[in-house]
Amino acid sequence: MDIIFTASIIASFFAGMVALFAPCCISILLPTYMASALKQKKNILKMTFMFFAGIAVILIPIGLGAAGLAKVFQNFHKELYIFGGILMIILGILAILGKGASILPMSKITLAPANASRPKSAFLLGIFSGAATSCCAPVLFGAITLAVVSGVFWKALVVTFSYVFGMTIPLFIAAYFYDRFKLENSKFIRGRLFEIKLGAKTFIVHSTNLIAGIVFSAMGTIILILAFSENAFWSPAFQSEIGKALNDWSQKSLEIFMKAPDFVWGVIIVGFFLFFIYKMWKKSDNNKNESK
């Protein structure tokens, strides 16, 4: 993914969208988000914002020129994957059992269905995803170049923000329609409780927690395999084809969109982000009113 963009906010946004399909990016970020969404069930937009914030905490400083931070992730990439893999497996086990995650750095995170609306764990997973996806070097460093070339701090900030928002825009759109059509009321999302017997013990397991736990555990196992094989950039052929197709589409689209000035795209992109924040705030207000 060696796309070379001119210094532009919209170009950085497209770069983020392309980066999402990089092997070490989509293989971690997307499954992690999906598993988080399954166990959250409600306030998905809020959870998505927290997930975005976690990614931004890592990638925006890198984009603004924190070369030392980028070097840390490059030098300790294997260790990061090992830590992340173990974390995902632990979260998977806790999700299946419906237990709290008080043993983790962010204490009092509850994975049980009754408290699944708390998005704090999504922030932690976002931080891990941001650190892990910093390995999308060609596209990420392209965004960094855009920020440096711009020469103005506010523009560098918006350019880097656009890159991170581009990576997560499909998640925000999915979360919006999830809330818009109230999918949390669907039979699949509401799920059901059933018993799992292990020897003399019987565990009551929620179906969506079970799915989330399986995804977390499977993802953690894959991450550990990639860490010890030192092959974080593996991807199946179909994913590579999707990436190539997205590259071609983005280049053609960019030729059209570049006709508008950066200021216009900055307003549009930030406007979209504020729209999602407004929807998140409105959803939280509605939930509070319903609980009264």
C-alpha cells in the first residue's frame, strides 16, 4: 500500500480508509471492535467513540511527530503482540464467564450482560489496536508526512485526526445504523442464557458473551501465533485483492475530491465527527430518561 498523496486533509482521510485493510490493521482492529460491540449491546456509538479515542491516543501523537513513540512500537512490536494476545484471551475467558475484569489495568470493567453498556474496556482495546496498527507503516508514515509538510499545527492535527477517523469511519457508520434501527432489540443481540457444564461446575453463559469470548480468544491466539512467527503482515489473497481494489478506488476518487480546498474537507470531516458525537449524546440522554 504505497500510495503517495499530496498534502491534503481528504487525502489523509482516504489513507486511513486504505490503512484499515492493511493485514496487521484489519486483522486486529476489526475483530476487536466487533467483539467489543457484541458484549456492549447498548450505547454502541459511545463505545465506538471510546474505541476511536483509544486509537487516537496512540496514532495522533505519532502523526504529530512523536518519532520516539513510533520507534517504541517498532522496537517492541513482538512484545506488544504477545501482551495483546494474552489480554485478548483473558478478555475472552472473562466474557464467556460473565466475570468482571478487575485484574486488568482498568479496574471495575464488567463484561456481564447487565453492565455491558459500559464502554471503558473499549478504550483499553482501542489503545492496544492503535499501538498494534501502527505497523501499517507505508500508509501511516504517509499521513505523518502530510502532517509534517503542512507546517501548521492546527492543520497537522486535523490531517492526522482525519487519518484516524478514516480508519474508523466504517465503525461509526455501522454503529449509527445499529442505533438507528434499534438492533439491540433483535433476538440475536438480546441473545439468551444457557448452561455449560464443566465437570461438577455449571456455568450460566449469555449467548452474545459466548460469541464475543470466542472472537476475543481466537483473535488472541492468532496474535500470539503472529508474534512468535514474527509475521504480523500475513494476509489471505482475498484481503490483498480488496486492498488493491480499495487503492484503485481511492486514487480515482481523490482526483475528483482534490478539486475542493482543504478547508472545505476539514469542515465536512469534523462535521461528520460532531454529528456522531451528537447522536451519541442524544442516545445517552434517551437511555437516562428511559431508566427513570
